[in-house]
Amino acid sequence: MPGVGRKFEDHTRTERDTDSGWALEMEGKDTVRILLVEDDQRIAGFMKRGLEAESHEVDLASEKAQTLALTEACPYNTIILDIFLGSDDGLDICRVLRQRSVGTPILMMTAKDSAETRQASEEAGADAYFSKPFPFDDLLATIMRLHKSYVSADSLRGIQAG
């Protein structure tokens, strides 16, 4: 099952994290194809511009049907998924993607942080969790960590199958 064997990353900010140096050096960075699922157009636009400025390819979705259609049509390296999407539920979308054997790393984000929401995200199959607002450098570093672990796991599967 996708997500199994991966460490769940909880990026809830605490005072202790302020100077933790999460920012990853981006020299020699890979282009990551990202699906950003966010219903707030202002936030989606800001994140898309920032990610594209870092040489990532970003597609946008704002609801469940669009998200499922895009994940069937295109391979993504990372999915960034808001939990509260108007009438849709990001946790439900995450569960459906995992049930459909989508192994792409999923990073959940929410403005309504709680221990229950973090646990529900992990149980739904998310690989990482951010509470809004969050430093953009932390997001970039997490995307690269998830991408590298996903590529490494994919390589191991290819070696084992060969």
C-alpha cells in the first residue's frame, strides 16, 4: 500500500523549530512535477508562482473530481493537498488516491491545525503535514525530501523487479 514504510513528517511549527535550519540547499535541484490541490485561488496562485520560480512544474486542482482526473492522466512527483476544500474533503481525496494505488508522496496542509487532524492525515495515507501559515523554504525542503525518497523507493522497486 502506498505510504507504507514511509516516515510521516509533521511540520507543525513550534518555538524550538524557528531556527532549526530546515531549508535544504537547492543547488543541482531536480524539477518536480507537482499537483497542488487548493480551493483558495489567492493561496493557489501564490504557491504556484513560488514553486514555478524554483523550476518546478505545477498543475492546479480545486476539487475532488478534478484531482482524481489529473492523477489518472498525469504522473506527479508530489501532491500538495489542502484538507478543507469547500464541499470536498482533502482527507477523503487522500484515502481515495491511496485506494487507487497512487504511490505519489502526498503533503497535507490545513489552516485548522489539531492533533486529531494530524493523526487523520497520517491515517489517510499522507506522507507529510503542514499547518498554515508555514515558511515557504520549509515547503521546498520537504518537497525535495519527499521527491528523493520517492525516487529512491521507485529505483529499489525497479531493481527488485528486474
